[in-house]
Amino acid sequence: MSDCLIDLVHDQFVDLDSVEFDSKVLKLDLKREDINSLDYRIFRRFFFFKRINYPILLSKLIFRGVSSFRIIDDQEIGIYSIDDYSVKDNNLTLNFCEITRLSIDFDDQIEIEKTDY
């Protein structure tokens, strides 16, 4: 597995609360702002302004061949960006921050696909 996984999810956020698992298929919802959208709001917080673009684009990251998975989310924030990943034997670990990760055990091989809505 190369850095193409990180390329697939660059600048996108994973919603750990919406993980779906059925028949060896694990699905993650990905979200990102549409920076080209003309719909946006500007929020003021103290001396700073933040622009939020609408709509938020959604896609799914699909893993096939998964035997089990485990979410380690002590912070319970729920929405993270993938910082890094590691593969060891038949385990793929997605690292979101220092203490939050998604550990995916797979059979002989794992197939990864990204779909857009």
C-alpha cells in the first residue's frame, strides 16, 4: 500500500460515528467543504473571522475483506482527518491524532475504494 490512501482522503474528514460494517465491508463517511461554492457564511469570533463554505461534499471510503475493526476514540470528538496509517501483517491502522485511531483487521488482502455522492 502506498501513499495513495492518504491522497484519497487529503483535506477530508472522517465521521467515526457513522462507521458501517456488514459482510466484510467497512464504510466510512468522508466530508469536506466545497471551496468553489458561492454559498458561504462568515462567522465572527472575537477579532477573527471564519468563512464556512456550503455545501459540504460527501463521499464514502469503502474497505472490502475486513474481518473486524476497533475504534479507539478516547476524546470522543467523532470527526477527524487521517494523519497517517500503518500496515502490519493483516492489520491496517488509520491514525487520526496521537491517541485516536481506527484499527482494521483483514483477511488475505484488503480492497480500498472511494465513491463520491
